[in-house]
Amino acid sequence: MTDEPRRFAPNKTGPNKTGRDKARFMRGPGQKFDRSAGRNASKRPGSDRREHDPDAPVILYGWHTVSAALANPNRKIRKLILTENAVHRLAEDNIALPVTPDIVRPGDIDARLGPDAVHQGLLAEADHLDQLDIKDVAPEGIVLVLDQITDPHNVGAILRSAAAFAVKAIVTTARHSPEATGVLAKSASGALELVPLITVQNLARALNDLNQAGFLTVGLDSDGSDDLATITLRQPLALVLGAEGKGLRQLTRETCNAVARLDMPGEIKSLNVSNAAVVALYVSASRLGLMR
């Protein structure tokens, strides 16, 4: 038994990388490995592989994801593919349809997304939301910054938690981050319509912009010198999360005002990055008086 506090450390069991990024070929639990995924991912509507065509539609599926998009006046819907049950449910909830939907059987949506996609009879093709510039972020509350977190499930879960804690924006990198479509949108459960997602080319430069705007930038790392629960926090606050396995990149660490850890009392010393985001948001929001 040791008195040393348990510390947060990113999960070390992330996807292996050999040459090409194999993360894009990974599928969810119970799904078989698809050797054609790398060749065909850019052609599948539900794919999270980045499209070179800026006019490619955003694919949204599932009740919360699609209904939130329909309720967002800033989201332009190109096409709706719905089952009869989904149409009735939308009507019962008085959710207006901006375009005439194609009425299909559930299996037709399965054929487009794959049988493991939980679409609940709703599939939408939409335009991308307008992007904010990093300098447009209001200097208030909490902002999250993601340093090359590539898993769309994790980013989607972080978006959902961010919406729950009224995070003002999420900043992510143009490269080494998932497209805001498909699995990410489904995992976000509607939060993609609520939390602005800002994509930047250079994360260190973006952090410098936040520093100059008055943000306290705090990186989360298992080697942080202090516990997040004890360091002095203030608004506006930017919490910076690194990728699982790699953590924060060196330049990212150096650009943050402080690097802190999450001390954990239990036997498990590591947290999934999306779970770490929830803990960090709760600790920060509580200490800043944002919990009401």
C-alpha cells in the first residue's frame, strides 16, 4: 500500500499505427474487420474518413441527432430518409420537416449505414455548420481544446458532456481529428448542434490566441505538477486534453499556462479521455461556481 495519490493517465490501449493510420479501419464491438474499409470508406455515407470534397454532406442518424438538427435553424437539411414510424414520432413531437422525406423500410437505412448503426429510422444528409474562428470565442466560461484525439466515439462523447456543462466551444485540429459526421454525430447525441466546433490548422497558435484573449489554458496530463482540484482556476478557462496513449504533444504542453493532473482515489489509475473530460469539467465548473 502506498500513500501516493492515484493519477490520471491516458488509456494506453489505443489503436496501433503501422504506416497508415489503422484507426480509420477499426469497427465497433462485435463488428468484423473490413479489409475494404480503407478503399471504400470515403464512399460510404456513414464514414468518418475525411472527405476532400467540401460539398460532401454531413450524415446524421438516430433520434436525438436528427431531431436536434431539425430544431437547429442554422443547419440546412438536404435530404431526409425516414421510416413511417419515425415520421409519426416526429409529427407527435411537433417537429417540422424542412424537406419532403423519402419513406423507406428500416432495412434500407441499414443498407446505407451498416446493420450495426442504431439509426432508429432516421437518416439525414445536411450541410456543414458554419465554422467560427478561434478569435470569435467569447472570453467567458469554459472551452475545451482537443490535441489530436482521433476516435469519433470519444470526440462525440466529449461533445455530449460539453453540452451538459455549457461549454462555450470545442477547439480541435484540422488533421488527426474525426469529421463532424456519422459516428461522431451519433455519439454526440445532438450536442453537435449545441456546442460550436472550431477547427484550427495549428493548435499551438490557437492556444496562444486563447492566452492573449485572457483564457487560463490548463493542459491535463498524468505528469502535471499539481492536482486540478487544488490549483487556482479562473474564467475564462480552456481545458486541453491529449490523445489516448500519446497525451499532450510537447509544444502543446509548453504553450499551456499550466499542466495539471487528475488524482484518482481508486485502484484504476487511468481513465478514457472522454471520461477524463467529464471529471475535469465537473471539477472546474464546481470550483468556478458554474454548477447551478
